[in-house]
Amino acid sequence: MKNEIKLFEQNKIRSVYDEEKDLWYFSIVDIIAILTESERPRKYWSDLKKKLVNEGYIEVSEKIGQLKMLAPDGKMRETDATDAETMLRIVQSVPSPKAEPIKQWLARVGYERIKETTDPALSLNRARENWQKLGHSDKWIQQRMMGQETRNKLTDYWKDHEITKDEEYAILTNIIHQEWSGLSVKEHKQLKGLKSQNLRDHMSEAELIFTALAELSTRQVAENNNARGMNENKKAAKIGGNISKRAKEDFEQRTGHKVVTGENYLPKNTQKKQIKAE
């Protein structure tokens, strides 16, 4: 199972790819939120699910399961998910002008997956296009991709050294982030006015650089000490984060610019909605 965030008109849809079945599973609540623009998509989905069952769509309810996906609080939590075929049937039950675009999007996701398995470069191109849509420069995108490579090497190390649970990855990541930035991942997202959005997609170039430095330092410290399990990797995470913290403080002192900021790349209409909701 591989967790991934997909974009539909700059709205994020949590998705999980099952390699054994070669199927994508999508967060139903995320798609319901887009279709209805409701402030309570979970309640809307709960009522709709009961209606579908009462009307005899038993096969639909049997094809809906719960998968762990990244929640707004940064933790992996179970949420209702289903495959594209069943999702299409659910979409048909929701009166919305976005129903047809969502159907086309679901069909396209399946086709793109087939192409990406034969040509991985297509996946990179798609990520680049999504970042461009958010208003990022080519320089920022290059830094984001380099940072992702650094992140992947760190998580690969953890995977090979007795870090197995999603919550363990999240805890270690948060230790590194808290150490270098002075904020938890959740606090940093709140500072930027983010909810379900990926924090790194809304970082400045400097924030990306110091995040990458913290994760690179953490991996090299862990490798030097052959860190295994949570306790040893927590120590490496603190040291790695602190290396980046000292570099950040020196940078800020010499340039007069703060690294951690509240700036984001949210569309203006999204920012207005969030401010109004708050």
C-alpha cells in the first residue's frame, strides 16, 4: 500500500495504491467535500451512505473499507475509501456541477498509473506540473525535488533499521522539524494557514533548504552510529535537527531574514474562505 496525495483543481485527494491488486483507492470524504463544498463533508457522506444502503446498494457498501490516510492533524487515521469504479457510482448520487469533471479525473488517474509504471519520468513530470499550478518557480521546484530525494534516503534508512510503523515515521519527522524550526509540523502548518495541504508544498526556498539539511544531517548521524529502533533514531533526529538549527540561526543573524514564515501558496479564494471560517 502506497499513500499519495493527488490534485483535482488544486484540491487534494488522499489516495492509496495497492500494488498487489493494481488499484487506486480514494478518500470518499475528500471527493465529497469537492462535490458539495460542504463544511461538514463527513456528515454529508454518513447520511448518503445510509441512503445508499437503504435503497439497496448493498454491493456499494461492501466495497467501501477503511484505510489509513494522513489526517489534517498530521497523523495516519482510518477513513472510508473505495476504488474508482465504486467512487464513480457514489459521485452519480451527488447532485453537483463538478460530478462530470470528477468522473473524468477518476478515469484519467487509472490511465496515468498504467503509463507511469512503464515510464517513471511521467510521474515526475506530473508532480512538476502540479507545483507549477500552485505558482512555484522552476528554481523552487528543483529545490523541492532535491529535498524529496534527501527525504527518501532518510526514510529508506529508517525502513532498514527497525522503523516500521507510520506513526514512528511521523514522530521522528516531527522531532527533526521541531528541533530545527522551533515549531512542530502542526504548528508550522497553522502558522501558514494550512489544513489538509502538504506543508512542504507551501515552504519557501529557505525553509526547504533547512528542512533538507536537517534530514541529511539526521541520516548521516544515524548511519555513523548505526542507529536502530526508535530510541536510537530519536537521538539522531535531535542531533540532525540541531545541526540545521545552528545553521539557520547563523543565516538569520547574517542576512536579517527569518527562515520560518507564514507565507503560503494557497489560491487567494481559498485563503479568504479559511479566514472567514476561522
